[in-house]
Amino acid sequence: MSKLISQDEALKAYHDMLLIRRFEERAAQLYGMGLIAGFCHLYIGQEAVVVGIQSILQPQDTIITAYRDHGHMLAAGMDPKGVMAELTGRSGGYSKGKGGSMHMFSREKNFFGGHGIVGAQVPIGTGLAFAHKYKADKGVSITSMGDGAANQGQVYESYNMASLWKLPVVFIVENNHYGMGTSQERSSAGPNYYGRGQGWNIPGEKVDGMVYTAVKEAAARAVDHARAGKGPYILEMDTYRYRGHSMSDPAKYRSKEEVETVKVDRDPIDHFRIYMTKTLKISEDKIKKIEDDIKVVVLEAVEFSKTSPEPDPSELYTDILNEGNAVT
Amino acid sequence: MTVEKTALPNPGLTSMTVREALRDGMAEEMRRDSTVFLMGEEVAEYNGAYKVSQGLLDEFGSKRIVDTPITEHGFAGLGVGAAFGGLRPIVEFMTFNFSMQAIDQIINSAAKTLYMSGGQMGCPIVFRGPNGAASRVGAQHSHCYASWYAHCPGLKVVSPYSAGDAKALLKAAIRDPNPVIFLENELLYGHTFDDVSQDPDYVLPIGQALIRRPGKDVTITAFSIMVGKALEAAEALAELGIDAEVIDLRSIRPLDTETIVRSVMKTNRLVSVEESWPFAGIGSEIAALMMEHAFDYLDAPVFRVTGADVPMPYAANLEHLALPQVADIIEAAKAVCYKS
């Protein structure tokens, strides 16, 4: 049984999870209106994973993930305006409109993307851990992937090097049970993902990724392990995405009942709200205020994403090469 | 051992092999910048599969000279992450043939992320190692990647010929804030050149070709080991009364188009030499550039001397036929001078 958390922490966690949910709902609307195009992968249902992990990180820690990345960015404290404006391809976006949903970054928040090639972020995250160790900055790399990516070969190349060199990296497998339209059962031999580091002596555990406190406690164990110089750690987060793989996916490979059951029985936000009122005795007023505040923040982000101008045509040919300290 | 004279009189220059020059270039940059490190297969305890990193482990230790498992895709990606994290990795591929395992990380992660991040995520990394054919190593170990990597915005591609250039350009590549593909040549590692600067501050800017032999009748462009063959051909052509100008491209991307155009304005004829395949090769690009920039100056079509359009055969006679030879360059130069 988890330890009780403070009211302040609960309010922050609730805020961060709800912000992601409401942001993503608006993003879906904007997609439907044609303001967002291309690929757009929503994080709805998985909010407790990133918020729980973020709660125990230190400023020097780095975060990297694949393309279902809006939640990671908001949890890392990136400005919803800049994220939404990137989704609409505007100059006010985090990548000046040149990256899109899958390619956003923030050096300031130590968020290293936003990567569109399934699994490619895993060696990169291992490299961020290599840099932490090399610089001895006591940082830990939080390297996330989905259950789909967990079958890519480069993941195992990364596990090997991370363990061989005792790199401070926590591999998060966000198991939402579907790699696009292929269920875990149809894609993955073997019973789990958390145990796949065994051959390299990497400890792993399975976590209820729908429960903030469970995520937080497991993340603390894993991050402490990595920060102490003991090497990598794998956390398999049992979670679920409510929407399709991307906006163009009607998700016909699973039943409506399956989705509804998760929503009713395991929703990370609804259940956390009950925990806040019933167990932590937080007043409805305080919770309502957060909900109202988020409504405003998300609407402001939407407005910004509509009014921020498209990138200047001259931006087509900028940021291809960094000429900063090049030898000339 | 013969020392190849590069006709670059400078009292500060010394003779050494390409192998030693590359090693010295890395060592100087590692002394200068503590964030520079070398990783790759057999680079540390074995002193390099081709002994390019000889002695570096002794000087810099295992933190900075890192033996990797045989895991190209993984360590290329790890290098990219380390570069994002503030380090300056030199990633050695035992040969560039193995970089094909890692090409997704090189293109999608190293080359594109600066653009995709709106300029936030620079990736200062060098991928280096021997490129192209060596000797009798067959189709999977003889591949030239100049055209492959030069195709991609966000990368710089360098391919030196002499020891002095190898050192000075490698130092520039290490200092460059962008991903640089540094294509070496196994057969050149043991060649000694007299043009190596020992000034640790001497670097060559990436993107400048060098006229290795001035001439007035025909321009021959080449890079890496083909520069030597082009120079040999030029000597033979001189005896036939054809005065060839040989341009060592040195950098493939950015390409020094201006130097080639100026030369063609003078000679009105161009032969491009490379050991890779003809289709969409460096010669194809140069031919297109000359059409765009020097069309009115050409007195003959641009002639491409390339490797044969086949996977590299193992048999000695077939391998010889598959690679551009001095005689091929001579014939090409004669053809564009209408003297065949």
C-alpha cells in the first residue's frame, strides 16, 4: 500500500495529469478542424506515467521519448502554448513550426524529444546517460518507449551498453498493450517487458501505470538505483491509451467494451480525484479551482496556436547546419 | 617507403603516414577539449583495427577511449545522445560498410534534429573510418558512401587524400558543431606524405577543394585515394601533350563548386573520378552543377570515371576491372580533349 502523499503534492499531480488530458482533448478538436495535420498521437489514458516519474526528478535529469510525446513535454513543464503552436505548425511552436507533433525539444527543460522512429530514442537516451556519467553531473536519463518499440533490436543494444558501462538510465516501457494496431499478444513472445533486461543483469519491475503513487514509488526506486551508479533499471508501466494509435486510427482492433472497462475501472485521473477527496480529504473547491484554471490555460494555448503566425518563408533554409563555432 | 611529395613548401611541415596523422589529429583535439572522446570497436585495447588509435588509450584512459561491443546501430545512437548531452564524440566505424547498420541514427537523429528542433539541438559528432574498396574484401566490405551521405542536408562529408589534409580536416571536423562524416581509406593509411603541420592550432576549413596540379587542358576532379590515381594519370597525360589540372575535392558536402567552375572556365573540359557506382554519384552531381554553372564553357560533355555498376567482385581480375584505374582516367581525359 502506498504511503499517503501531501495535499500539495496531490494537487500538483492532479493538475499536471488533468492538464495533459484537457490539452490532448483540445488537440483532437483542432485536428478535426484541420488546424493540426499529419501525425498526432494522443496520450489520453497514460497521464499517470509521466506525471508520476516527473515528480521525483531533479533539474539535471534528462527526458527522452518517442512520438507520443505531448504528455512528456507538459509534465516536464514546457509551455502548453508552445506545444500547441508546434502542433498547428506556427512560429511560436517549440520547433518554430518545423518539427510538428513528433519533433519537439526543450533544452531549458532537459527534454530531448520527441523522436519519430520507433525505438531510435533508446540509444540516444542511453547516450544522454553516457554524458551524465562522463560529466559526473549526477543526472539520470529517463528513456521512454512503448511496447511496440520494445521489440526493436537497438533497444537491446542499448540495454547491453547501459549495463556494461553502468550508465545512469531508467528505461520506461509504457505498455499500452498495442503497437499501433497489433496487440502485445500478437507482437511479443515472452510474458513481459520488465524482465527483458535479465540477460544483462538489469533489474526491472512491473508497475500499475494508471496509479500516480505506484508510478512515483517505483520511479524513485529506479532513479535512486541509477543515480547511485548501479546502472540501468527497467520499469514496465501497465497503462492504456484510450484513443487510436494516431488521429487516423479508428482502433477497430479492440472492443469498445475493453476500452470502457479501463475507463471505468482504472482511469488515472478519475481514481486520483476520488483518492484526493476521500482519502486525503481535499476540498471540492480546491479541485474545482484547478479544473477551472486548466480550462483557461488550455484555451489560451489554443488561441495562441491559432494566432501565432506561420513561420516566415525564410525559415525554410535556417537551422540546417549550426555555424556557431565552426572553423572557417 | 616512398614519401608522396605534395609540393607544398612550408618549413613547418613534416612527413608521416595518414594513419599517424589521424591519430595525432585526434590526440591534439582531445588534449584541447575534455569533452572529446573516441568510441568504436577495438579502438582502445587493440589500438584500432587498423591501428589508427595507436597509443590513445595509454594517454587518455578508458573513460575517453571507449571499446564498444559490436553494436553499430546502438553505439551510433549512443554517440548522438552523448552529443546532445554536451559531449563531442568521435565514433569510429571499423569500416563505413558497417555504418549501414547505423544509418538511421546518422540521418534521422544526427542530421535532422537541428532542423526539427528549430535550431535548439545541435549534434557535434564525427563519424569516421575507412570507406570504399580496400583489397579483395568483396561486395559487402568495399562500398563507397560519399554519395549516400552527401545526399543529406544536415551532414558535412569530408574525404581527404593526404596525411596533412587528413589531420587538419579531422581537427576541423571535431571542432565543427555539426555531424561530420569523415571518410578515410584503408589503402591510404600506410602512405606517407610530407605535408603534415605540427601546429596544434592548424585546421583546414571544411568545404575547400585543393588544386593539386595546375593545368590548362582538362580538369580532373577526384577525392580520397582516387586523387593519387588522377595525379598519376596527369603525369602520363603530360607526356601525351595534355596538361591536366587535378582538383582534390577534400570535402564532398559542402562541395567547393566555385573551384571546379573556375577550373572548367579555364580548361573547358571535365573528368570526374570516383570509385563508387555511377548512378546518382558524385560525378553525376558535378556534371549537373557544371551544366548549371559552366554550360557555356564546356567544349565536351563531362565524363564520369566511376566504379563498375556491380557489387564488388572478389576475383583479383574482376576487382581490378570494377575499380577506376589510371588508364581509365587517361582515356577519359583524351576523350574529352578529342584526342582518343
